[in-house]
Amino acid sequence: MNIVKEIREQRQLTQEELAAAVGISRRTLVSIETKYSVPAVDTALRLSRMLQVDVDKLFIVPDIQKTGSELQLPSKIKFIDLFCGIGGFRYAANQCFKKYGIDGECVFSSDIDKPAQESYHANFGEWPSGDITKIDASDIPDFNLLFGGFPCQAFSIIGKREGFADKTRGTLFFEIARILKEKRPQAFVLENVKQLVTHDNGRTISTILSTLREELGYYVDYKILNALDYGLPQKRERVVIVGSTRPFVMKWPEQITNGKTLEDILEKKVDKKYYASSKIVEKRKSMHTSKYKPAIWHENKAGNITSYPYSCALRAGASYNYLLVDGKRRLTPRECLRLQGFPDEFRMVVSDCQIRKQAGNAVPVDMIRCVLESFIPIVFGT
């Protein structure tokens, strides 16, 4: 496996420019980038110097992994849950650990939002710490695995280039980076909106990846995944970034074809307060006829209406008004949680408004579980 193409594009080099700088033909470079051929050692070293990435991270040779019954996993994994929200990562991790017979222990969690802290406490019996920017990394207990669904913010790339502190300070990714540097866990899994990959013409993801790989020394991979492909009737595309101190080749999970349907998600008896007014219903039905039932009707900012046998992505603020079940009613708080993969055992202890917000901010549990089920054996198995 190699990441030559990915790094070349991050450096904003054409194939012609890189090939000429390294002293090979464009055809040879294409063969290397497509993994059709393995470069000679001297070529690999020249590519490494030109792209400013250690050769062992540019050309990843993973440890030989055992499979099936030969695979040995640790009996216990300690993890931390940053920007934890209402615990989407934790639910996914617990499900994965249960499958593999691992004792998972959350040794630290953090979220600045008070209602989210209330929900997390009600369901896990622990109060998350507050503002992560106020917490000294050395005060966090040792752990093996870091989870973080961090908010996306603009990154400065005009600083003095004194390392990740200079490039990322003032962003919440910096908090993850400083904790990784101080605690040096074996692995991490991060999640963000898919726009992170194209944000600031790709400079933001480039800063994140170079920080993780070149400055913190992790092997890293990432991919945009859709919750709709992993058992949830919600079109929710997110970028997932995985990393390990150990060389690895990520096997991203295959799509699930027999997941939950919208009918599985919707409640049978719904309070009248969730139904839209007759005026709104009549207006929308005059504008649109759905081919599906049940369906989620979506009205965009331009007033155009579409409907599908699944929901578009829940949002923290607006989902309540722009999504209607069969053009008639709004989603209930329980339905919002189900769309994100939260079990019905999840205790709702805050207002409906806060639950909708929390569901809109959460990670899709089923999707993250599928990622972890692939990732954990690769980086923790022996």
C-alpha cells in the first residue's frame, strides 16, 4: 500500500511535476500511484524526500495479521470519548467490544454542552468533563484508543510553521493533537462532516493528515462513508479518519444490504403535537406526490420537495421543520435517535428540542460500529 497520490495532491503537484522532480517517467509514477508496481528503493527514497513524508509512512508495509480463530485480541481496551455528545462513539465501541469479547473501559469523556452532559450521565452513569481546552492532557488517565467527533473549524496555514501548535491552535482539532502527543495512545478514530475533505480547497484535511502523520508519527487512513450503507435509513455522509502507531492497511467495511428500514424506525402511535397543520400538509401535497410509503419528505431552502424511503441527514437545528413523514408529521425525538442508531433503551432526560439537537449532532452508531469491527482487529490483533 502507498499514499503517493494522496500526498502529491495535498502538495498540489501534478504527476508531471513530481515525476520530473524525482527523475522518473509519468508512466512509472502512474504505475506506482495505482499500486500496479512497487518502486525501487532509490525511487522510493526520492519520492519520500520530495513529498516530505517518511518512506515507511509513504509506503506502508503492514504487520502480517492473523485471521479468524488465530487472531488474539486484548482482553481490555481503555478509551476516551472526546466531544462525546450523547455517546454515539461509546455505543458503537461497546457493541464492537461485546462482539470480540473485549472489556472496554471509558476512562475519560468530555463535552462542553450541558444538556448533552445530562443525557450522557443518564445513560452511562458518568458526567463528562466540560471544556476540553481547559483540561491538561497530563491529567487524563492513560488509554489505548481515542474517539473524537470534533467540530470543523478553519485552520491557519500562514503561521510560522512551528509545528501543529502553530498551524492548528485555536481549533478543536488542536485539542485532539495535543492529547495524542502527550498520551501517545495506540490508535484513534475521528469523525467529521464530509465537507472537511474539501474545506479551504483541501488545505484543512491536508493540515490534519500532515499533523497526524508527520508530526505525531501515526499511520493514517480516511474515507467518506454514508450511514445509509451501514444499516440506517438516513443519508448521512461523514469522513472517518483512523490512525495507529502500528503500520496497517485499513479494510473499510462493506455495505450492508439488509439494514433497518424506515418502517423499522417509525413509531406506531404518535402524539398529535407532531403533526403539521392542515395548511402545511395541503400545500406540500399540492406540490409533490411520493412514490414511496412510508417516506420522508424533504423541503430544501428553495422550496423544492423530494421524498425517499429514508431520511436525509438530520441537523442539529432545522430537521424538525424541513422533514415530514409522508408529508404529514414531524419526526419524534425517539425516531431521531433511532435514525442515528441509538437503542430504545436510551433514556431521554432533556427536552424534545434538546434531543433533536443532540441526535442531529451525533455520530451514526451503526456506521461507526462497522468501522470499529474492521479496525480493532487490524491494529490491536496479534
